[in-house]
Amino acid sequence: MSILHATHLVRSYHVRGGVFRAGSAIKAVDGVSLTLQANRTLGLVGESGSGKTTLARLLLGLERPTSGEVRFKDTPMPKPDSAAWRALRAKMQLVYQNPRAALDPRVSIVDSVREPLLVHDTGFVGDGPLRATAALESVGLGLEFYTKRPHELSGGQLQRAVLARAFVTLPEILVCDEPVSALDPSIQAQVIATLIEQQKRSHVSILFISHDLRVVRQVADEVAVMYLGRIVEQGPTERVLHAPRHPYTQALIAAVPVIGPRHTPRILLAGETPDPANPPQGCPFHPRCVQAQDRCRTDRPALRDVAGAGLVACHLVGHS
Ligand code: SF4
């Protein structure tokens, strides 16, 4: 069952100056259609600047799309900061990369975890303290942590406190934006295990944004790969990571020290992401693609359902 569905989402920004050409428009998200299924985890991967975070903000209604539509349980997403959106907000929580920035340094951990119950209209204000302590216990932070301040916790303990804060409102959707990127690998594993455990208990639907394919493999049922504001490949995690079809996905995976049995050609990702204010004609990946052909320089490939491969946007996939 779909809990969040986006259709043809576009988000463009007009540029006044800086590193980009003044007066130009940047499409941070360029025609994305996507579905987050209930009680499932969708991994969103791609290089920095591919549009992942902007897409997440559009999906949660934190930003209005330039065009396109987001539906929450088949109802159009209300305008940001409208009364209807604020009523929905407690059902959609965000976890960012830096847990220290997410928690007020002057406030005790238990009060930080309780705060969303006060801010959002959850109906849980009366039993807030009980809910906050239960949420902390559920992520493995016991009584000794309740009155501590953020600076007294390690990075892993802090991120677990942030998860408790996210889960205390009983959200239906959780967006995790690079939630373990700042942590050591051993601590990453603990936080990921906590997240998976919480999902089993709560049946929350998760959009998990990461550039780390090894982490995505642990948590995601399905993976969508973004390049220059577009989805270029999407499918079940094991299929995408073990038998990627799009040359960009193949290059991303080739850059990771072996993810598993390798069926992937060794394609190295050369060059920089193109200027989004001046994207290439044709396939946006063609200047970096080792398989590019003449057609790739003029014709933009559509994201198509390819038998046995999920969704792929490449002229070479699905054609004989
Ligand atoms: Fe490469 Fe062409 Fe496929 Fe784009 S359409 S990924 S340039 S082969």
C-alpha cells in the first residue's frame, strides 16, 4: 500500500549570482515520480548535489514543488505551514546527519525527546514524560541518560536519542538523511540495528538517504538512484546492488569495496557532476558515461519499466 506518492515533481530555483550564471534556473529535482510503500524502506542514493535532500523536503511538504504533486495516503499534501500541514507534521519525522545540531545543548535528553509531543498536536502531552522515557528505553538509553545534556553523550548515543525523539510521536513516515555518515563504522552498525528494530515495532515507512551503498543495503527493501535531479534506476535492493543496469549505478557500485558477489563491470566514475544550471543535452550522464553513443548526446532516455530490471533510464537497457 502506498503511503506517499509523488508525481512528476519538479523543483527549480532561480539563480541571482555566485558560482552559477546569474539569471539561470537550476532544476534540483527534475520530473521525479516515486512511491513510498507502507512499512517499507526506500533507499535514495546518489552523489552529493544529485537532489536527494530537496526531493525529501518536497515529499514531506517542507517545500512546495514548482510543479507536480505529492499525496499522503491518497490526499494532496497541504501547503507548508498551513494548519492541515501542521496537523500532519507529527506523522512525518526527520533524522539528519548531525545529531548534535538536532538537540538543544541546554536541554536534558529526556526533555528533548519529549519536546515534539508539546510542539505537535499529538494528543500525548499528558503522558509525555512516560512516553519520552519509554522511547529512550526502546533505543537502549536507560535512566542514567535522562538528565544528561547532549555534550555528555557520544555520537552514537546522541543519534539514538534523536531516533527516540523521532519515534516518540508515533510517526508513519521517517526520513533519514545520511543518519550515520558522521559515525564510526562500529557505531553505525549499532544505530542501524536500532533503526531496524524500531521499524519492526512501529511499522513506520522510511525514506533512507545515503551515499553509502553498504549502509543502504542493510536497511532498504528498494533503492532509487538519483543523478542530476532525476531517478535513473529503481528496483529491489539486492537486484540493483548486485546486478545494476544503468551505467551510473554500475559506476557507483564499482567505487565501493566489494558489496557482495560482483556481477558488475568495473566502470570507474570519471569527471565531475555537470553544472545543474547548464545540464548536458540528451542523457545528463553522457559526458561521464563510458558506454555513451551518438544518440545519448541528443535524446534524453525516459525512465522505463524494463522486464526483470525494475525502472531504468538508459537507451542501452531493454533494447536489443
Ligand atoms: Fe550512458 Fe547513453 Fe545510457 Fe546515458 S543513455 S547512461 S549516456 S549509455
